[in-house]
Amino acid sequence: MHSRYKSVVALVKLEFACTYRFPILEIMCAFILYIVYMAGAMMSFSFTVYIGRYPSWNGTAPAENLINFFEGTSKFALGNMLYGLMTPLVIIIPLLTALSIAKCFEDRTVHTLLTYPVRRSTLIGVKAILVVIVSGTITTVASVAVLSLFFPQEITANEALLLIVAIWLQILLLVSVASLFSILTKRVSVAALGTIGFWYSFQTLVTMSSVQGAVLYVMSPLIAVATTIWNAEVAPSPVDLPLFLIQSMILGLALLVISLVLFEKSDV
Amino acid sequence: MTAHVISISGITKDFPDVRALDNLNLQVSPGVFGLIGPNGAGKTTLIRILLGLVKPSAGRARILGHDVAKDSLRLRKRIGVLHEDPAFPKELKVLDYLEIVAKIYDSEKEPRRLLEMVDLSYAKNRKIGDLSAGMCQRLGIAQALIGNPELVILDEPTSNLDVIGRNEVLELIVKMHRDLGVSFFIASHILSELERTCHSVAFIHQGKIIEQGNVMDVIKKHTEGKFRIRTSDSELLVSALNDIHYLEAADATGPTTITVTIDPHKIELLKAEIEKVAKSLGINIYGVEPAYALEDAFKEMLHNA
């Protein structure tokens, strides 16, 4: 194996031993699965309350309603679940990225690692890409599981594919912003809280402004896809949606490249 | 083979409020080299520049023929480094960490043998976070040697160690140089250790090299005619010694030590004189000895700087 790939594999191993050690990865999996499941199952709870308050005594109605829920739950529940996915991502991804990148500045292991024959960009790139891959895989598995459990009839294969693309792009954007914060601040708490704060402030400001559509959809591809699948009143047109997704990808990659260049040029 | 393992010309480093290095020039030949300086003299900044962690404001440096700014990656394959107060991933086990570092270097060196060499085999399955400072230092030396380096840069390698640990590390350095031909660049302020270990030294003060050369030459140059008097009250004795006309200089270098400069032929005469003066002042004299150590040379240089 080429020595460069060997060193990348070694860095991945190091990263898994340090950042994704027990119980960080397990808690992350549990949290994402729990939130996605709960968001998807919300309609189930509503349904239970409904039959409790207004029981139907014609014998088969509760069972029919239950079957209806699983076979043809409204798009509203689906949209609700997709929106619900944003919350764990906006909290977990900045935390994980800060734990991976900012922590090595905080505990000075970056000094040791940079004395080894590894490019600075490789070191940070491996960390950032691993966050994308790990959290992307967990979220995809959780989402697909919940979709097939609760909404088997409500989502087409194309929509599911679109959703998975949006999840990965959303994670890429969050990781890029958190990487930038981590390299600039070099503090875990400041980088994590800074990214979470930035994200919510940004969304609030954009929602209040007149240009909300395009900017919001580029920065939040998950919301763009969710509103499309949900058939919401305000949703990007089918023509615009792929453009927004491409712009999201370009923005995410550009922010990541800026982080790497910044790290290459700065004193450690 | 490169004539100099390290060649530094005109390196300057300005921080917002201080100039850490000031047009520093230094040539280091293969062997064990010591960079000596008080805290804040610029030793660590110089090492960080050599490793490419910090960019100099001006000047350039080459290690093993590689420009540290332009060819840092290839350079790092050929050197090993131990930082002052080194930080390693605390969650990893000692052996696991060394195996990962060996893979990063693509090194054939067996981590278990390196652990034996630094006497850390018994702790191979311990987490790094559970190691003592001395054990961490030995792990640091092991990881610095794992890539078969031609040059090892050590920043205060014995700062966290007790006397026995220090001796072990110094012996290891000498052994590595003797058996494997590895050159060492050691930055430290513990002069007695450098005197025992290094072939040549340089003194850094306020970001400048104020002296450089072979250890014995440097000591000889700065301690010729110097003697150290150990007494119970240096201040009182030094004021009395000022009246002795053949004494070239007398300075209280500590609460119980005085360093005098005198023609070596007149030292017996001085000893007799000191005994008399001490008796009249009611103070004790514990000994008079040649001030022939790196520490004495360093003090003399700092005094003159």
C-alpha cells in the first residue's frame, strides 16, 4: 500500500480511538435514532389520544385507523419527521466536529501530530471527513429505518434518494462551519456553541428577511427537500431544488477548503 | 552527507508585543548539540520554527538540506521530535499509539523493541493518560525514534524527570548517537546535563546566539582564571575582598557563592588571605574550587551580555 494511504489509514484509526471512543459513538447513534423515531412516531401518539377521547364503537374503526396510520400516514407526519431531523444534527455535528478538531488544539496533541510526516490539510481533512461519514451513515440508517417503518407508502424512491442527498449535504455544511469555528477559536466549547448559535441565529435572520427562500434552502438543504416532499405551500420548485442542492454542496466544500487553507497558513 | 544538520540564517520572529528571535544565525554539525538559554530566551520558538509550526517573520532555516518552510513534509520523515511537556492522545494504550505512529511513518521499526529500549515494556497496555510524567517522557523519546530519524529534536527532554530518570534519558541519547549515529538537537536550561551529553553548544539570550562552539572550548574561554568560593555569607565576604589588589574581579553569584577572577598562580595566596578575612568577619569558608563548568561559563556570558 502506498505510504500516504497507510498514514491516512493510521490517522483514521487514531481518530476512531480518540474521538469515537465509547460511549461517544453509542450516545450519538442512540440520540439520532431516538429523535428520528420520536419525530416519526408523533402521529402515532396523536392517534392514540384521538381514540381515547372519542371512542368509536362500531367495532373495527380503531383497528382501521391504526392500519391507516401505518399504511397511509399523512405527508404532514413525514414533513414533521424531516424537520425534526434538523435538531439533533445542528447539536450533534458541531459538538462532534469540535471534539475532533478543536480538542486537539486544546490538549496540544496537534503539536505532536504535526511533527509526524502528515500534511496539515490531511490531518484536519481526515477529521472533518470522518465526522461527515460517521454522522451521515448513522442519520441515513436511522432515517431509512423510520421511513420504511412509518411511511412506506408516502415516499417514493426518488424522494428517499433526494432526502439522503439532503442529509449528507446538511451534515457537510454543518461540519464545514464547525471546522472553521474550531480552527479559528481552537476551543471545544466556543467552537461547538459558536456553530450552534450561528446556525440558529442565521436561520432566524434569514427567515425574517425578504431573501429567505434561496439563502435558506442553500444553507439548509434538508429543509428544502423536506418542504418539497411535504408539499408545503412555500417550497422550492422541482426545477430549482437540484440547483439549491448543488449550491449547498459547493458552499460546503468551499467552506471546508477555506478551513484547510486557513490551518495551512496559520501558526500553531 | 550534509555538512550541517541544521543551518539557520537571519531568523527573526516578531510576536505582537515582543521580538522572540532577532536575526538569529546558527550552524549545527552532526553530533549531540545543546541549545542553552534561560526561560523566555527563544529556544522553544526556534524549535517551533524549525518544525514548521510557526512561520518566521524573516530569515530561513534548513534541516538535513530541506528548507523548513517549503519542504516540511519530506523533512519530517527524516527527523524525530519530542516537545517540551509533550501531549499524546490520553485515551490510547501505549503500544497501540506507537503502532499507529509507526504506520504514519511507514516504519519497519518494531514498537515493542522501542518500548524495551526506553524501559517502558511493562506499561505497554496502560492508557497514556495513566502514565507518570517520566513515563510520558520516555514514550516521547520512543515515538521520536520510531521513524528511524537522522536527527532528533528534543525540547527540555528531562524537565519532568527525577534524577534517575534524567540520567536514563541522557544515557539513552548518548547510546543512540553512539550505536545508531543519530544526531540530537537538545534545547534545555539544565546545563550540567548538557555539559555531560553534548559535543557542542550554543547560548541563546534575548533571541540571539551569543556564543557557540565545542563544549570544552566554550567552558575554557569563559572560565579561565575563575574560581568559586563557598562561604556562609557571600555579600559580606565580597565587600571585604574588594580591597585585595591582585584580585581582578569578585562577584556574589549566590547567597553562599562568590566567583572571583584571578591569575591562577596567585590562588594559594588568595586562599590564605580569605581565611584571614573570614576569621576577622566571623564567617565560614567551605571551599575554593575552579569555576570550570558550563554553568559558570553561562553565568559569565549572561553577566557580560
